[in-house]
Amino acid sequence: MAVLQNSVEQALAAIGVHLVLATLLNGRELLLIPGLVGLFCLGRIAFRIGYPGGAGSRAFGMSLSSYPTLAASLLALGLMIGRG
């Protein structure tokens, strides 16, 4: 159950950021979004596989899904400030 709850929380954050980026990016820049989604999916798979092994075992998956979302958030913020 904890894996599902964490995945839902991470997915909601990622989807929100991806939607914001979709409104800010142009043309070929939009290719960033499928890349972010791919990293998120791989991260969630690694998180699930490592979950039974404890925090150290799931850290890679958690990082692979959360750091790209954080970076995308900072990118979106920078684009909004730069265009404002």
C-alpha cells in the first residue's frame, strides 16, 4: 500500500509540472516531456523492485523519479520568471 501511495503522490507532482512545462515549451523543446515521463516510469519501477530491501534499496528509484520532477519545476519557474 505504501508503494502505491508514494507513487500516486509522485505522479501528481510530476503531472502538474509536465502540464506547466507543456504550456511554456515550444517546438522541439517539447521533446523534454516524454523524456521526463520515461525517467519517471523507470524510477517507479526501480522503486517498486527495491522497496522490499528498505530505504537504501529504493533510493535509486526514488531519485530517478523525483529529481527530474524537481529539475523540471525549477526550469518551469525559470521560464516563467524569464518571460514575465
